[in-house]
Amino acid sequence: MLSRLPAEVRQYLLITGNYWAFTLTDGALRMLVVLHFHQLGYSPLQVALLFLFYEVFGVITNLVGGWLGARIGLNRTMNSGLLLQVVALAMLLVPPAALSVPWVMAAQALSGIAKDLNKMSAKGSIKGLVPADRQGALFRWVAALTGSKNALKGVGFFLGGALLAWLGFRAAVAAMAAALLLIGLASVWLLKRDLGKAKAKPKFRDIFSKSRAINLLAAARLFLFGARDVWFVVALPVFLYDRLGWDFWQVGGFLAAWVIGYGLVQSLAPWLINRRGKPLPDGRTAFVWAALLGAEMVAMALALHQGRNAEAVLIGGLALFGVLFALNSALHSYLIVEYANEDGVSLDVGFYYMANAMGRLLGTVLSGWVFQHAGLEACLWWSAGFIALAAVISLALPRHTHPQMPVQAA
């Protein structure tokens, strides 16, 4: 059946499958590490610091990986990311006594390199599979890839919590490494060899974007993802486990359901944002949706400050946050691919996701530090402030680069 499909559709499906496999293990590993090491007595800040190198190397990888993808092809950087994740998982199979903080941080550093090589390659590849005159289709393909990835990351959160309760830490990690190795070998065999390779070999100095639009979008992305992770990565799961008394299954299941719903909304973003066939989204669209997200975060923080039922505030607030954040994220994901230069697209996409990784790094560290010293409500206020900065930056983004092409006109 696959051989009967158009070549670009076959490659899109292969890229998506590769990305799905990686994302499933990445989400499961995140939940395994957070819950397992918290159970061992690590403080929230210590748990956050386990992911420090994961995010630091994500910043570096997106810069260098974009340049590398333009030189050797995105198929190679994507497959390298998948196979590096196998090595990172294998590092966690040492005896429990050897799982020191530096060792786990090193494994997470390798996982961070792997994740951002894989993600940058997957997002950048789509640009070369969609003709320049079909921007509506580009919006839909990027949204479908991003949304499905995040839905599977949610499944990964649930899988991580379930495997920890069912198999224990080491057996769960071993099972994921074996499955990912098989998928990685299949991807090496099937993925197109010259995907995303630039016609002219870019110089290393080209890793920094010269586009004002991409620089602005990268800055907005930094604060948007810092706003999410400052309360979602460490503070929320630890709060649910410690303060509300939820068990591993409940924490993993709840966060999984949230991320799955978030991914589904991302997949529907082209129809939700442009439901009446309006022109394609631009900087003003990004500002409007960021402002709505910021207002929702302020409302959640005020509700906790007023002593409202924390469980109800978090469940209801997180549901609305998921919808609004998904639309913001999908919109940004479309804009970077639309702004990127087609020849050597990975350079622009890599620079943009470098900012994304910096936002995650900042949010992850703050999530542990702010929660440990000031609690969940303070994390929400930090989140609202970051979203306000993202909204203000979005005002300077270009307006309607393709005014005559509604999303449906693919």
C-alpha cells in the first residue's frame, strides 16, 4: 500500500512514524525520571537539575544540528537522533547504585541531543515536501505532525507512569530501548537519502539567522515555552503527588490525557484558527492567541490566591490552558516553516528550535526553584509574565505574507 502513494506522502509518513516512535519514549522517559527520582527522595530542584543538561544540549544541538542537516541531509540527522536515544536509554540500565546524579545528567544530555536532532529534522523536512504555492497544505501538514507528536508524548507520560508501577525503572527502560532500536534500523533503510540537503554547503557562521522575522519569532517562542515549563515540568507533577496525594497512575494518566488532548487540538489548529477561510495567520494572530493564554494564566493564579479548591482549579485551568497553548504552539510551528528559507531550511528551523530549547531550559530550572521556594501559585505568575513578553514580541512579527491564500485553498 505504501508503494502506491505519491513519493512526498510516503516520505511524510516515514518522517511522522520516526518522530512518533521517538516521542513516545521521550515522554515515557521524562515521567519515569521525575517520579522515580522523586520517590528516591530527591527535592523538586534536584529533579529539575537532572534535566539541566537535557535542555542545555538541546540549545547547542539545534544550532549545530541545523547546520549539520543542511550539509549532510535531514534523514541522517533524524536517524542519528533516534539511535542516540537508544544509547541514552542504555546508560540508565546500570545497577541502581551507579545511578548517580552526574551519570543521570549525562544520560539526559545525550537524550537532549537526540530529541532535538530528531525534532529539528522532522519539522524541517516538511518544507521540502510541500510546493511553495500550497501554504495552506503546509499549515495542515505541520499541524498534523506537531499535534500527533504531542498526543503521543501524552501517551508516553501515561506509559512512563504505568511502566514504573508495573515493571519497575530498569525493565521499563530496557523495553523502550529495544523497541526504539528496531524502529531506528528500519528508518535508516527507508528514509530518502538527500532530504533537506542544501545546494550550497553552508558555513558554520550561518547557524545564526539573519532574518528579522525568524529572530522575533524565536524570541516569542523562548518565552512561550518557558511559560509552559515553569509550572508544568516539575512543579505540577510533584504538587499532584505530594500535596494532593495522587499516585503514579493518576499523575501519569492525568498528564497523559492533557498532552493527548493538547496534541489533538494542535492537529486541528488550521481549522480552529482559520475556520471561515480567513487569510493565513500572521503576527497579529500570534499576538491575539498569546494574549488569551496570558489572561487564562492570570485567572488561574488569582483563583489559587483566593483559596479556591486547588484540584478543581488545576484540572479545569489545565484543560483550557491546553487548548490555548496548543493553538499558540501550532501557529508558531507553521510560521517558522513558512518564514524559513527553502534551501537549507534546517538552518532557520534549527535556530528557532534553539530558542525553544532555551525556553524549556529556563522554565525547567525555574519550575524546581520557584516551586521549592514559593509554591505552585508563584510558578503560575512567572508563567503569566513570560506569556505577556511573548505576546508583546509577536506584535512586531510580519503581517499576512500570503494574504490571498486561505488555509482551505490547498
